[in-house]
Amino acid sequence: MGVVNNCSSMTPPHPYSTAHLHSSRLRRGLTLIEVLLAVAILGVGAGVLMLATARCLAVISQSRHYSTAQRLILQVGAEHPLTRADIKPESESGDFDDEPGYTWKREITEPENENQKGLYTVRTRVSWSDRGRESFEEVVTWHYIRPEEE
């Protein structure tokens, strides 16, 4: 038995052969379709991120307005306290020197039900305009003043 030596299968292809040039030419870079697809995916991703950022900023702005309004409602209560003599059906309003664009209104009403004589509803509202839309924060409290015996 003799060993057959097949040298043609053992030799590497010549570096300048056409098969080698053809395969390296195909793998040299990205095609135009691959580049356009990558740009489209990046564009969609960037658009989604910008939309999410805009929504977050809007929520932050809205939260800041409501927080300021709650602080201003407390300020109205401190600067215009209600005493027993002040509680009667009426309405008063004003604005804030340190917070331009915010206004307040306080309404005191007496319920129509005769069984609840001496119970007053106090509605304090702070309003502001946000991009042309009127917004407000409101606190409703009830005060009972025992009616004087007749």
C-alpha cells in the first residue's frame, strides 16, 4: 500500500487569486442599505428620547406650579386669617407681590340646609395661567360657629 500525497488540497490559495479578491471585496464595508437602516433606527430612538424628555419637563413644570400654589394657599391663610367675626358669607380676592401670575380668591358660603346653622364652607383657590390654559389649586375647609342662643 502506498500513501498518496495530494498536495493541491494542502496548499493555501494564492493571495492574489480572483476568489480571494472577490470575497474580500464583499466584506470590505457596509452597504448603503445597512447604513440607511442604522440611521433610521437611530432617528426613531432619538425621537422617542426627545418626546420622553419633553413630557418629563412638562410634568416638572406642572408639579412646580401646584407646589407653589399650595404654598401660596398657606400664605393666604397666614396673611388673611379668619376670625369668628370674619366668618360670614362673602368673597375676597387678591394677588401676590412675590409670585407674579398667581391670584387668589376666598369664598365663604353658608349651606342652605337649615339643620346645619353655623356651618360655613371656606373655599380658597389659587389660580395661574400655564401656556394659555387656566389652572388652579383649591382647598375647601368647613368652620362651625355655634349660633348664639336667641
